[in-house]
Amino acid sequence: MTEGWNEFYVAVAGAAAALAGLIIVAMSVTIKEILASKSLPSRAAATISSMALILLLAIFGLIPHQTDVLFGIEIIVASAVGMIPVLVMSQRVLTDTELPTASSTRWFRVFAGILPVALSLVGGVLVVAGSSAGLVLVAATIAIVFVTSMLNAWVLLVEVQR
């Protein structure tokens, strides 16, 4: 089922590793401001864990001669572990009384964090079931994580300075 996806996973692995490194460096520049917040450390952790998740998905997709079922199980396990920092971030964003943001903004941040990992979990289940739609959901996960990680990097590097 993963035939034809090799180049996609190669590109994702390289881009995810590079972007994760850049995000870590960017966060190190504003680490005092990040640590001074109740919710930003967990947001930073969720950003890095989401990047690590898509890097792992790409690496798993590149393992030669593995069965689709094994690949699906790898997706499910990585996604379940990747959900932990996202849930911690969600709880902290929703309960941070220092954040001067509307409730709808807080819920959007939670949704944007949970959505890609949930898509990945469902994608893994579909891959195990033999459906190629699972690979499309994994690709959607990867696209969403790239976008949300760049937005979070902007917040962690620039917006914390305001």
C-alpha cells in the first residue's frame, strides 16, 4: 500500500528534522519568556512532539519490506504517545487565567493541536484495516503539523516578546 509514497516520506523526513531543529533553536532564544508563562512551555512541547511525530511517521514509512499492518500499528503507537503532550497543552491553554484571549481562541488552539494527532490515529487504524485512505489521513496530519508548527514557532519566537 505504501508503494509510491517513498519520495513523499523522504521529503517529509528531511523537512521535519530541519524544521524541528529550527524551532528548538528559536525557542532557546526566548526561553525565559516561554518559561514565565503557564501555558507556553506545554505549547512548545506539543509543537516539538508533533514535529517528532511526523518525523517518526516518515521514518516508519521508509522502512523496507514491512507489512501494511505493521506500518499501521507503528502509526497508532506513535500517535497515541504523541497525543500526551497535546492533551497536556490543551488542559493548560484552557485553564491559563493569565492568557488575555477569548474562549473561542483557546478552543481553536486545542482543536488545532488535537486534530492532526487524531487524524494520524484514525489513519493508522485505516492502514491496519487495509484502506489506502489511512495514508491520505497521515499525509493530512503531516501538512497540518507543518503549518501549525510554523505558527507556533512564530508565537514562541516573536509574539512572546510583545
